[in-house]
Amino acid sequence: MIQNVLRVWTCLLCLALCAISPAQAGKNSPAPDYEAVSSEIARLLESGERLPLPLERIKPALVAHYVRDKGTIYWVGTGRMTPFIQRLADAADDGLNPGDYPVDSLIQLRDAIDPADPEGAAIAELFYSAFFVSYAADLKIGRVTPQKVDPRLFRNRKTVDVLRILTELKKQREPAKFLSAFESKNPHYQSLKRMLVLYRAMAESGDWPVIGMGPNIEAGGSDPRIPAIRNLLMMTGDHQGGGGGTTYDPATVAAMKRFQSRHGLEAKGLIGKQTVLALNVPPVERARQIMLNMERWRWMPENLGPHHFMVNLAAYELQEIENHDVIGEMNVVVGAVATQTPEFSDELEYVEINPTWTVPYSISTGEMLPKLRKNPFAYAADFDVFMNGSLTSWGSIDWNAYGRGKFPFTFRQHPGPKNALGKVKFMLPNAHNIYLHDTPSKDKFLQTTRAFSHGCIRLSKPIDLAYRVVGEIAGWPRAKIDATLKGGKTTRVPLPEHIPVHLIYATAFDGANGIEFRPDVYGRDRKLYAALFGKPSS
């Protein structure tokens, strides 16, 4: 009999029912006898035969709910199937892919229910419960496992309690309303969902102007593209209307600066190639970008901490957040494309003032060793060298005898103005050897795109952060911090309470300027899109 169930489900998946929509479909047929359906459910689940995959995945929970706990029949004959089907059909509103759910097959199951066929009703009940659990899980923890998308995504795959979902389901009269309870309550996620509505509406309007390439347009200049640009800026909400003609007028310049700021561009009002490219990204692409970032927030911890730091790698920005309010922020430099900063969450445990820098193996062998072969004392003024953990002298080593795979040396840079970590380092001990730090190279902060480091995060205002963390949180007077910085001695300051730090990659977010977007500098949007929608990743 189980084979019949399998054949029925396989046939349903193969049916092309595109002409039928939830709104067009008829009402549920009268339900078969409750006891008869319950008996059929128990027989199907206890047969010992393998069930179709959607049921087999959660079979222990189905058995516990319907057989052991005598769970109520929730779907068949209750009128709840159609609202659930509609929620699946509208999955894009939740930032999910409607194509991931067998809406047509579920419609067919519903419409095939016959009062004289308790087995068919039992099959329908089980499949509806299975796909309800599946959709709830997708809303709660995401569609894909982060590290299967990219090995640099160090997010632990969250889990859901399937039996609890089924148990709670019987207490809820409206399945669609219950599903909303599984969505993240994080304000970042909720903002993205609201943004998605706006951009999907713009995409459906189909009236998106395309701006042609041409010479740069400066404030006060004239260009035949200005009317189309002005119209586009009104569509995005950056321009409040008014003005006309081909002159690049002050109101349009101000609107353009806002648009540029929202898209991570140099916000000077000059309309050049990069600005035109950003203007020409259609809203359907922006909607997809928002959906990708909603998925990322489903991976995140439920509780980020009432007081935490957030580093957005895609926006090159650090924020200090307390009770959902941004109380401090600064620009940062993150890992270059070849040495990308990973995504993970950890805790800030201590601060080092006047830190030393232990050089990573890759830099030691790839950048320093070639110079040492030419000049054995190239780094002697600023670094100590250790061989198998013991301090040794620079002049005692024949660097030509060593290379990758045979390199027992460690280099440690002294504190000082040349130190790669600058005057202060903020430590969140982790397996990735990533931390936040000062830098003597301040010029990189002047650039719009700031992916230059070997992976760690360089801070534009590290001393300000030291005053905040060491001063206000650890309780040091500012005079003591200044004296320690001036003294040059490496000093560790433990924090009385560890502070959560979250490294994220948000290319769409609700920022100070409204809806903001950033380029996919690491290519992680592309990989995630491939995982969610099945498109090629290259």
C-alpha cells in the first residue's frame, strides 16, 4: 500500500497544473470520517516501509504526533489547506522561492479528497503537515547550509524542533498566521522584508528607464540624459520632484548624492560610469539582492546581544549597537578578494595597547622570505625572529636553505609607529585568527572600496574605540589610557564582560540613508543566488 502512496505522490509532482491557482481552486471536499483517517495515518506511518522523502525526513515526529500523542487532524476538512497553499504561492513575499514548493501538487491532493477514501485523506494530511514544517523551517533557519554555499561562512546551521511545530500547529486556527511566528524578529530582517515589497512593486511596474553611457556630468552641466535620470531618481525616492529640462540642477544633484551614498559610491554628485551602472540595475535584481540578504539573516543567532558590535564587510563599516540603536560607527578596511575576511560571530574579550604583531605564515614565507634571501637583516630593526619557538639572531640563518613546507621561523614585530597593528588591537579569540586593530596605513580609509587587508579588520578610529571599550566599559580613566599608549609597553586590558561581535556580509540593508545597496565585492551574492535559485555560479 505504501508503494501506492509513493506512486500517487510521484504522479502529482509530474502533473502540469499551471492552469490551476489557489484562488481558482474549489473548496475542500467534505472530510472522510475522522477516526478512519486517523487509523489510515497510523497504518501508513507504522507499516515499516519507506515513505516518500518529504514524509520520511520527519517520520519520527509524524509518528510521535499522530500516533503516540493522538494528534488531531489539522488539515483535512478544516478549510486550512487553501490559506496555506496561498502562502506557499506567495513565497516571494517572504523572500523565498515559490518554485521550491509543490503548490500544484498540493492543490491536486486537496481537490482529490473523497469522503469514501480515508487513505487519500490520510496522505493529504501527512503531506500538508510535512510541507508546513518545511516552510516553517525555511523561514526560521534558511534554505541552505551556509558553509555549503561558501567555506568562508562560519555560521552554525540552526535546527528546528519538528515535533514542537506539529504540536503547536493544532493550537493555531490560522496556518498562515502561525507561519509568521517563525520569521526572524531581528529589525534588520524585518526592514529587508519591507524593502522587498517596494522593489517587487517597482519590478512589476515594468517602467524602469535605462540610462545610456556618455561623458561625465558635473553639477550645472547639461546632458540629454538628465530627464531620464531625474525620473529614475524620483522612482527610487531620492528626488522629491520638480525641475525639468536637460540641466543638471541643484535639486537633482542633491538627489544624486543621496542615491550615490545609498549605493556606496563617492557621493559628490558627479555622474560617471559607476553611477550609471548603479542606476541601471533594475529593481528585479535589487529584489533578488534583498532576498539573498534575508536568507543571511535567517542564519544569524536569534539574539545578537543587547550591546554588540557589527562589522558589515560589504559596506566596510563597523557599528556599535545598544538596544537596537547605533551609538557609534566608523569605516573599516577588510580582507582583499584574495584574502577575504570570513563571516562569523564571537566575543570581544580583551584589548591590547601597543601590541606586538606575530606575522602569519603566509606573509612570512610569501612576502618576507624573498627579501631576507637578498638581505638577511632586512627586518632586524623592527622584528624578532624565533626558530622553533626560541629567540634567535638574524645573522645566524641561511635563508636560502628554507622555503614553504620547511620554515621553522616566526617573526614578531615590536610595538611602535611602524607596527602593522598600530597602537591598539581588539581581540575576539577565534580559530580564524581575525581581530580588529589600528593601522599605520591611513590612506586606505579615503577610498570608497576598502578591501585591502590580509583578512583582519583595520579601524579608522581605533583610539576612539579604545576610549569607549577600555575607558567607559573597562573603567580606565582617559589619562591612564593616554599614558599607556605613550609608554609603548604592550599592555593587555581584559574586559569585565565579553561583548558579542558579528562579522556579516550585507549587500542590502536599511541604513542611515534609507534603503542601501553595496557591490558584491567577494562574489558571495553570486554563490548564494546559485544555491537558492539554481543558476550557474560562474
